[in-house]
Amino acid sequence: MAQRIVVDPVTRIEGHLRIDAEVDNGFITKAWSSGQMWRGIENILQGRDPRDAWVFTQRICGVCTTVHALASVRTVENALGLEIPINAQYIRNLVQSIHALHDHIVHFYVLSALDWVDVVSALKADPKKTTQLAESISNWPGNSTNRFKAVQAKVQAIVDSGQLGPFANAYWGHPAMALPPEANLMAVSHYLEALDYQRKANEALAIISGKTPHIQNLSVGGVTAAINLDNEATLNMERLYWVKQLVEEVRSFIHNVYIPDIVAVAALYKDWLQYGAGVTNYMAVPDMVLDTKGESFDLPGGTIMGGDLTTVKPIKSFNDPYFHDNVAECISHSWYDGDWTRHPYEEDTVPKYTEFQDDGKYTWLKAPRFQGEPMQVGPLAQVLVGYAQGHELTVKYSNDVLARISGLAGVNVGPAVLHSTPGRHAARAIRAAMLSDLALKHWDLLVDNIGSGDLEIFNKPTFPKGIQKGVGFHEAPRGALSHWIVIEDGTIKNYQCVVPSTWNAGPRDDKGKAGPYEASLIGNPMAQPDMPLEVLRTIHSFDPCIACAVHMLDPYGQEFAKVKVL
Ligand code: NFE
Ligand code: MG
């Protein structure tokens, strides 16, 4: 008989996510994804000045702290038809690429590696053999026997103290943990180094944007990062070289540590390459803008339907009707008043809580749809959409990673294995490699443009009477993010955020079609239903952020449902 398991809260994510699954004969047969928090950012924007929206929306999330700011200013600019100076575009590109580097490193090492890596087993490793293993996949100077001995001693000291800190409450010794002790020790060492490298990326972000988390340097119409090469208080060459140095160090970590670790996990868990695909409709929006209007980009966007790369259709510009006309959200299974599917300009957000109803309403997340279909978004979507269009950087790094997985796994794997739980991790590492190149490219573009004498950073917006509508999108670390605004006489009449984790973690729609998290769990193995490690593996591979996905919070801190906490 099917057994129901409830994972609530799912930890090592941002926000409050509950996953219900039915397990039959060792495999998951049914799943529900439920966002368990409610806030009110979209609603409190109504009646405000559109130029202030980015400061509010940026507070939707403490993780993807730049992305709602970027999407918001683009939204207002789109509604006004306002171009921004090219320097502002490059500075925004540096913000987004450097933030994503920080975010992807944190996600793999801190939020998901421990689903695959058994820290306790690292104590049994032979440090010399660990060095041999590490040297066979990378020449990172941190992979020394002395370093591995020191890490082992550190882990032993933590275990002996009985205070496991970040290593508490994981499923150590779980039968689905398959890495040899040496691979575990190598990964634990890299986990600790990753803490330094995510900080370097964050430092670069703070230098460019005044502060992190939650950047300070945006404005509708451009940026507020004044450029003056003769002034110590502005963006100058000393600051810019500081940023470049940090990005180069992070790039080296990505190539010598992050990618090899992803290759090792994908190859050593090759059974998992068949699990976790779920919804294989993909969508990414174009980003890393190359002009003042948002018509050419360094990262392509588009859609793929049914996992078939030949169906790829590009999203070409900030104004492309293919994106603009085809997005809607459905609330049939969401705790909002009504039962509709609407275009974002026509939506409202009126909370109406019920109990958790398996066949009714069971989440605070809306269900975004594209031409009526659920879409998976995120680095995997971006990599597949780029690969399918022959985008050079995507093809180069994807083929490289796939060849290395094939070599280590001893089987020849092609892009089809990316439709999987480890595929989402591999795509994120591929994207990190692309973004580290692009951050340096856009640094060069900025410096060359400043060298030509152009110091412009801002075009002043003006708000005409009447109604303007606009959409701003951004390819955030977790995928395609869009903000939608209706402005009336210079103030916000409606504001809707359609967010990556809402696309992925959203519920069924009015036709009963499951969202990507839900679909991805079906058919996953489950060795021990009381220790649902496999659920965490697949859900974590999406990099959930429920604060983003609901952008809403129950003001009374009520307990919404009685569940078994694992
Ligand atoms: Ni809060 Fe976010 C990103 C956005 S949500 S993390 O990336 O937008 O998916
Ligand atoms: Mg929303």
C-alpha cells in the first residue's frame, strides 16, 4: 500500500517549503509542493512611486538580493520606453553575473552537497589516496595531503565536541550515500574552501554596488554608481581592478574545484542521471545586455517544449511579444480567492487560506504557465536553450562537462542526461563557468567605454498621464524572473512578480498539470521512507527559494498544518 511522507520544513533552502509524497514499492508515485509562508510585497506596492518599487521588491529575498531590484527597474523602464546608458547596462551586468557566481557556489556546497557527500565517512579516508583522486581530476593547489589531513582533523574535532553545527541533522550513513571515503574527504575540504570563494564574489559585488546583500546602486534610468577616475569615493580604476582580481580568483575556483566536483558527483552517482527530469518544457530569458535598448544579449533566451531541443524558440528582446503575451498564472490550487488563470497585468493577490487539500487548494504559490504549460526554469533551462541554439559558450562548456562525466563514469553521456537531478547541478556549474567569462568580458567592455570618455550612467525618467504597462525580465540564479507593472498617472496600479521558484515550485493548475518540483519526484527511488534523502536530492537540485516564490508571510505566525517533521 502507498505510504504518505511529509517533509516539512525542507531545510537547506530559503523560505518554508513542504513536500508531500506517496511512496509505493520503493518509488515515489505522487507528490505535492506547498509554499508555507505568505507576505505582501506585491500588494504594498500599489499606490507607490514606480521609482521606489525596486527598493521594496529587492526585500522579497535575502538570497537573490540583486535580482528583484534589476527586474523592477527594467519593468518601469519598459513601461516608459526608457533606454539606459551603456555604462549602466555594463555595471548592471557585472552586478548580475558576480551575484550569480556567489549564489551558485553557495548553492552547491552549502545547500546541496551534503545530500551526496557523507561528512562522517570522510573520517575513514586515507589523505594520500585522497590527494591521488583529487589530482586525477584537477590541479588545484588546495588538494594537498597536508590540507586533507588538516580537514580530517577538523572534522574529527567537530565530531568529538558533539557540536556538529552545520553538519548536524543530516542523513549520515544513509544507504543511498555512495561516495568512497576519499571522495567525501575531498568534497568536505572543498566545502570549507567554498566559504572563502563565495565571500570573494560577494566582496566584488559590494564594491560595485555599494552594499550586499541588497545593492544600493540602481535607479530607474540607470545606476547611481558615479564614474570618476580621479575620485576615491566613486567607481575608479582602483575599485575596478579590485573587482577584476576577485572575479579571476572565483573563476579559478569554478574551473578547478566546482566543475571537477560536479563531474565527480554526476559520474559516481550515474544511476541518478535517469531520475528527476519532471517537466521538460524549459524557459530562459535572454540576459547580459549588450545595448542600451535590450535587443542584443550575451546569454540567449527561449523555450523548449517536451524535452525536444529542436523545438527551441528564441525570446529575442525586452519587448518580444512571444514572452510578453504568453505568460499567465493560475490559482485553482493556491490559497487565493477565486479560481482563475490570468495574464499578470490582470491578476490580483487576495489571500484565502484553507486547510491542505490534496485535490483542492494546498499552497501559497500561484501556478505560472506559458501558453498554458508548466515550464522548468533555472540554469538547466538556460543551458539547454543556449545549447539548442548553438550558443558558442554554452556548447563549449556543456560539451566539456559532458565529456568529463563520460570519462569518469565510463559511459558515453550526451545532453539528454541533463534532464535529471544531477543534470541541474551540472548545468549550474556550466552556467557559473559562462558567467565568470562574461563578468570579465563586461568588465573589459565597461573599462573600454569609460576609456573612450563616456561617463554617462543615468537617463531621467518622466511619467506621462494615463496608463502605461511594462514587463521587466532577468535570468536570475534560479531562472526566468519577470516583474509586471501597470502605472496610472505616475503611481503603481498593479504590480505582479512571476518568479523562478514560483515556476518550479508552483502547484497543479486547473487542468491538473503538476508543477516541476512535483513532476520531478515521480519515479524517484526511496530507500528508506523515514529518511527521505532522495526527495531532498531532487528538490535541492532546483535551488528552492520560497521567500521569492510566494513573496508573502503569514503575519500571525500560525501553524498551518500538523505534519510529521523530519
Ligand atoms: Ni530568493 Fe530568486 C532567484 C528570484 S527565486 S532566490 O534566483 O527571483 O527563484
Ligand atoms: Mg507573484
